[in-house]
Amino acid sequence: MSFDMNDVAYCAGLFEGEGSVHTVGYYYANGEKRVRKTPQIKVQMAMVDREPLERFASVFGGRIHGPYAPSKYGHPDHHQAIHQYMLDSQVGARDALSAMYPYLSPRRRSKIDAVLEGESD
């Protein structure tokens, strides 16, 4: 997929500071926890401000949930609601991570490499 590189650079900066990436090896169906054949990649961020998340979502897709009360995330010192972004489409997550990869720190690149190789939970 082709992205505007200015948008990708912005998203990479936001992801570097606020984002996380991991895999999930299970799902729920009819209230029952089941194992996935292939772990699902998830790109996530949580912030007080919704606008940066909306910009990220306009570039890579995904969903924004919230606002959630601060207590939902276990941060009693936070007095503002939090919005959560999630990108869990396998193709979308891989495209986003690949596009941002050149702009990210070695630490983030290492985490992405581990997730893409199936070493993360």
C-alpha cells in the first residue's frame, strides 16, 4: 500500500512515544476462549487527546474507542478520560508497521521484528 510519507513520519513519531505492538494468540467465540492458528498482530495507543489518534486512523485505518473513565486503565492520578486506538487487521497492521519502520528507534524496530516473527505475546 502507498502512503504519504509526511503522514507516515507523523504517525511514526506518535507511535514511538505512545504506541505498542503485540500479538494475541486467542479469541472468544460464544463466550469460550479459543486458540488462534496464527497470532493476531495488534497496534495500540491510548491518549487523552483524540485528535492525534484520529489522524493516525485516517492514515492506517483502525478504530478509536472511548472516552473511558481514567479508573478503567488503573491510573488513579489521571483525571481525564482516555481514548484508545486499535488496529488489529493483519494486513493493515503489517502495512502500518512496515511503513513506519524506517522512522522508528532501534528498540521499536526490535519489538516489531519480534512481533512479525511471532515471538511476542
